[in-house]
Amino acid sequence: MTHSPNQQPQLLHLVFGGELESLDGITFRDLHALEVVGIYPNYAEAHAAWKSAAQKSVDNALMRYFVVHLHRLLDPATSVN
């Protein structure tokens, strides 16, 4: 990824979640009901969004939210968060 010397690299992160079929897997119960929380420019903002979404669903043990490091998919050579 190229960026100017004074600019931080853009490290995109996706936060999404949904209800799982069981506690011991990562298969979603209904793919049409997945919630896309948002796409964030860095891990810190993505983590804050993940934490907020997870806290809202604390009463449902099957709800799980995930942070996906999109920048690693876009540029596999990227090794930072």
C-alpha cells in the first residue's frame, strides 16, 4: 500500500455479525439477517464498533460479531493490524 510520508496507511476493517447456529461453530443461522456494522479505517475504530455491537446483544449467547482485516485481503503483504 502506498501512502505519503505524513499520512497513516489506510487499514480497512469490516465489522459484522449475526446469530450462530450453535456456540461451538461459526455457521450463521440466517445469512440474510447478518448485520454489517461498518467499515473502519483502522483497527482501533473497528474494535470500538465491535465492542459496542457485542454489548448490545449480550443477552443472546448465539450472537457474535467479528472484525475482518480487509486490508490483509486487499494486500496480503500487509502485516500490521
